[in-house]
Amino acid sequence: MRTLVWFRGKDLRVSDHAPLVDAAAAGEVVPLFVIDPVFFAPERARQLPHRMQYLLESLDELSRTIASLGSRLVLVRGRSVEVVPRFAHDWKADRVVAHRWVEPFGRERDRRIAESLHVPFDLYEGETLVAPGTIRTGTGQPFSVFTPFARAFQAAASVAPPLPAPTSLPHLPADIAVGTEAVPTCESLGIVPNPRVLTGGECAARERLRAFVDHRLSAYAGDRNRLDRAGTSRLSQDLKFGTLSVRSVWDTVSRARGDGARTFRNEILWREFAHSTLWDRPGLLEEPFRPEFEDFPWVHDELRWRAWVDGTTGYPVVDAAARQLLGEGFVHNRARMIAASFLTRHLRADYRLGEAHYMTYLTDGDWAQNNFGWQWSAGCGCDAQAYFRVFNPILQGKKFDPDGDYVRRWVPELREMPARWIHTPWDAPDDVLRRAGVSPGRSYPRPIVDHATARTEFLETARSHMNER
């Protein structure tokens, strides 16, 4: 049997890759990656600089790894809906295999390809711990609240152990006649590499997992919200691109004991919940989960929007989050929540603006996760934060960045400010400001909105809107 193994942007690995393992056991293997203009057209790629940088590094390593195993990754240009059926026919494949995608556009792409193929198209699970749509309420409905979803998962789900990487692969069949493309580079796509973006590829991802489990997992429960500590896993981009399978992460962490391991597994279940929710409600990428928010009176103020994007709102922790996103393609999860709350509550901007902005610059930009997080923060999502809960960015900063180290890293204008005043520089005495070299309104902006006033205006607007529904 000849199997075309279609690698896609979410399974850039050879470990725990069921389609590859099954294909190798069945006979001839043709590893394929499609350089689709949907993602790889230079004008498109430049809009997603950090994700593309990570993807290209990961794809290059995957190509080298497959070569070291005795085969060759075939790269071809074109639209996947045309390329995959054509080459499956030309190469006399007996079947095509790939990992399933949760997003609606991926599902539609696969539907079209399945209709065009003359051979079976087998989709394997792998993006999530269990097949999306399988964790159900007692009446067979999707869950809309996380806690009962997590309980049901823990009671009923069976997570298979990860598969080992193959030690060898069959040689590429001799009759596969195609001039394979080289792996694109950042330079060829017009992307300026960012040295702060984490290294792509399976080897670096596995090293990050080892470092997390060995050095940070035990303290994860207490440190994961601290902006000034390296307390998170930093595995989000590895899970997004599949340089690590979620099963391998789950399996590794499940061997550990303690609050850190339990808390981290719970975070993996939040990821599972987000993907399951999008699977059941594909319209969420366009509309809010809660229908009462469909016509919410969002406000667009271009100057305030630009201040939020550029990190010049005058609220240090909000500005640090904005600059971290632009600077390294990552934002600490607590900072994401603070920044999203500020945009949707204090500035009353449509959450979809923030969602799209984050998808542009995040290395770990995942459609299900990003949408879920933004809808949660805006109060319009599944199991969302209540609309009347408005984060105070000053108190959030003091609680989760008590010495101001996170702010100092990303807002260098405030580097010399003492911890007592770093989250409220406008209140600092003149002599403190002078010694720190800070001039409110000049070297660092004053707040673009007053917290108490913005909170009151948002709550009045939200209550009025909800009462009218």
C-alpha cells in the first residue's frame, strides 16, 4: 500500500504522529507538505511574522529529520484543495492520511479534498487529547461551563499513550517524479527574523518540556500568574504547531505529583474545552457565544485603539503587555487577561479587534484558543467572565508584578521608578519622578482614561444594554 502522509501546520513532528506510524507500517510512504498561498504568499506571511518564523524553522527541522530517517519530505506549491487530489492521483496513492483540524475553514477544506480524491482520506485525531465533540452532558449536548466539562473528561475520557518516533522510514518510492521545493525562509518571504521568538522545531520543543517539568512545574500553581517570574510552561506555540503533541505533554506531566502538575493538567483541559467549543459552534470565529452581545454598543476611538496597540495607554502593566506582544510574539496569560479587559471594558472596543491584533503577532496564535480567551475576557463567551467584573489594571499590576520587574523590562521609560510607584507613576512625588527621569505626559503618557470613570461608564452601558434585551 502507498500512503500519502500530508503534514500540515499543526503536526510538525515525527514523535506521536499516528498517520506517519500507520503509513510506515502499511508499506510505501510519501511525506508531503503543501506550500499553500493561503499562508505562504509573501504579502500574507508578512502579516503573521512571528508565527511564520516559528513555522519555517519547524518545517526545516521536520524536513531534515525525515531525511535522517531515510525518506524525503516533498514540498510542493499550490492550493491544497487542488494539489493534494492531483498528486494523490499522479503518484498512485492508495490513500491520503492527515491530522484533523478543529477550525471550520480547515474542516471545509478537508471536505472539498475528500470529495475530489479517488482514494480514501483518513483523518486522525491529534490536535486534542480526545476527539472534539465526544465529551457530552448527560443529555448528549455540548458543555457550556468548564467545570462540569472537566469532570466529565476526567470521568470518561481515555487518553492513549503517545507513540514513539519511528527509527526509520521507507525510502521515497522511485517513481515519485516531482521537483520538490526548498523550505521557504524568512528572507524569501520578506520577514525580518525576530531573535526574541522562541526557536521552532521538535527538538527545541521537547527541551522546553523537559525544562518546565524539571525546574518549574512544582511551583506552577503559585507562579503561573506572576508576571515577573518565568513560571509558565512556554509550550503554547509548540502545541499550536504540533512540534509537541498534546498527548505527549499530558503523559509527561501526568507522571509528576503535586499541585503544580494538577493545575497544569487543568490548564490543558481548558485548551480541550476551547477546541471542543469551537468544534460544536464553528460560528464563534465570527460572532459571540452569548447572543445578547451580538449588537453590543462597542466604541471605536482610533487614538485610544492606537495607544492600546502601541503600549502608550499610561497604565504600565497594560502597556507592558502590548509591547511584549510586539517585541517577542508572546504575552503572559495574566497580562493577556489584563490587556483584554482594559480594551473591552475601559475603552469599550470590540473584542474582535483585539482578537485579530493578537492573531497577527502571537507566535502561539491558535484560532480556538485566541477566540475563546478574547470572548471570555469580553464577557460574551462560553463560561465567560461576568460582564460586571472589570479588572483594575493598577491592582492587577501590584498583585502580579509587585516589584515592577515585568513593567521595567517592557516599559524602559519606567526602569528607574521604585516599586511603590511603578504602577501609578502619575501619583509619584516630584522628587521621585525627578530621580527616576520620568515626566508624566512627556517621557511616559498619563492614563488615557480614568479607571473609576471608565468602569462606571462601561457598567452603565452594559446594564442598559442587557436590560433592553
